[in-house]
Amino acid sequence: MSLLSDLVNMNLSDSTDKIIAEYIWVGGSGMDMRSKARTLSGPVSDPHKLPKWNYDGSSTGQAPGEDSEVILYPQAIFRDPFRRGNNILVVCDTYTPQGDPIPTNKRYNAAKIFSHPAVVKEEPWYGLEQEYTLLQKDVHWPLGWPIGGFPGPQGPYYCGVGVDKSFGRDIVDAHYKACLYAGVNISGINGEVMPGQWEFQVGPSVGISAGDELWIARYILERITEVAGVVLSFDPKPIPGDWNGAGAHTNYSTKSMRNEGGLKVIKEAIGKLQLRHKEHISAYGEGNERRLTGRHETADINTFTWGVANRGASIRVGRDTEKAGKGYFEDRRPASNMDPYVVTSMIAETTILWKPT
């Protein structure tokens, strides 16, 4: 095993200028991540200088067998924390050979919204709070839970410390450092309310980069749990009953919200979000109705509410924002399995571009 470890950790830059680029994309389910590697002649820092590539879309649920080729367009580059050296991870989106985005390519429409002059002018910032659950591999039961049984009730686990309160911290810390190494703007981690559940935060990130960074952070976490022999779940309600679900709270601000008088702009934006509540809920993740029950720090899925410092509301405005009269707000509705390209661009489109009739 020491020889295998030595080979895995070998620094290629000692012997060759060639690098390994891991091309990463979102598969047919909208949550499965796929990747494959290729050799490049030397380091690359601009994704648009990377070659396009292709894959068999019939094997990922994204193309029919008789016309299976899907083209990968490189869009963002991150350092590879697994191979290290000059090797890279490449976030890609997906197109037909004719150059049309395939239906599961959610980045394409998001990029159009974020490149709109009115949106560019407002410099939308995002802070994404990704909750997830770690499961024991063979039984798909949360890490630290007795097999076939339940731990003590919620209370001591949130940000908890100790062998009977915190489960999987080594995985979480490894992910934190790997993301920092990769160049992901990861801003923190914490243990969540349900034991075996954790959260990491990405941001503040501007526009389309928020989606790129969250997807690559998910990929890195999936790879680390693969090594650890633990199953990663983004199910919004992995355990029924009196247990917290998993969300992806989305913090958001525009330049107008961050400037003097921004609280008025925030309230206007919240009014727009209320008018389009159903449209947003339909795009905020599968199975979200199991999570948004009005309990466990959620608002009921059918009711739009907002409040200052209210974690049981659809939209929460922080005390600091209220006091300063400017700042940001938090959309607490997105589920843990949401597509960040969809959610971030939809919030920008509704609050900046959409004009209620």
C-alpha cells in the first residue's frame, strides 16, 4: 500500500510538463456528477484555451444511443487537490454536436441572465449554505446512528463537539482544506442540527461563479466520501419524522441593496419574490415538500413569509441589515439538492429583470 500511496501522490512536475485535467459535468439526473481525465501538454489557466471534449450521453441519461455524443465546453478551472501539482479540475457544461445546450445544461441559461447588462450593473453576490448528510455505506443510515435505531433527540448536535455528538468531522475538515486548496471561495463549515448532517458555505461569489464553485465543492466532497467509504446524501429530508431536513439557504444582495437606502430595495425584491413564490418553489429542488412543512426551521411550502431574524420564514432579513438599513437577505426555501445555476439566476432574474404587471 505504501507503493500505491507513493504513486498516487507522485509529483509529475518533477519529470514532465504534462498535466492531468479532470473534466467534470452534471449528469442526467441533475444531481449526479460525472468526470473523466485527459492529458494536456502543459499548464492552462484560461478555461477557454482548453479543448472541448465529448462523452457518451446515452450512458448518463442525456442522449439516445443512436446519437449519443455530447460535447463538453470547459467553463471554469480549479486546482486539483487530489493529484495536486499543476493538475486541474475543469467545470464543464454540455452541448449537442451542433452547439445547442442539452436540456440538463442549466448553466447556459444562467450565464445568459448573469451577462444581461442590468444584472452585470447590479453585481449580484451570493452566499450558498450547502447542507448534506453522511450515511453509512452498507445500510444508508446516518453516520453515528445505531443501525436500525435512533440517537438521542436533536439539541446537542448543532455545532457540537465530542464523540457522541459529532460524526464525520475528519471528512468535513478534509473537504474544507481541499476546497481552499482548489481555489473555491469556501467561507466556513459547521455541524448541523440532525446528527450526521453538516453544512459548508460558499461565497460571497459573484454571478455565475457561485454555481461553478458550489458544483466543484460538491464534486470534491463526493470524491472525499468515496475515499472514506461513506455515502453522501443531498436528500432534503433523509430521515422522516422529528428530524431537521437539509437545505441550501441562499444569501443574496445587489449593489443597490448594499448601498445606502438598500433596505428599501431589499423589501421591493422580497415583494417580487412573493409574487413568484410558486415558480421559485417548483425550481428549488426535488422532494422539497417533505422538508418545507412549517416545522424544523422552515416555512410551509405553500405560504410565503418574511421576517427579521426569523428562521421559520421563507425569507430572512438579518438584524445587522435592518440596523444598517442596507445589506443582504437569505432565501431559506431552496432544498439541499437544488441546482445552484437555476436558483441563483432565478433570484437575479426575478429581483432585477422581472417587471410585475
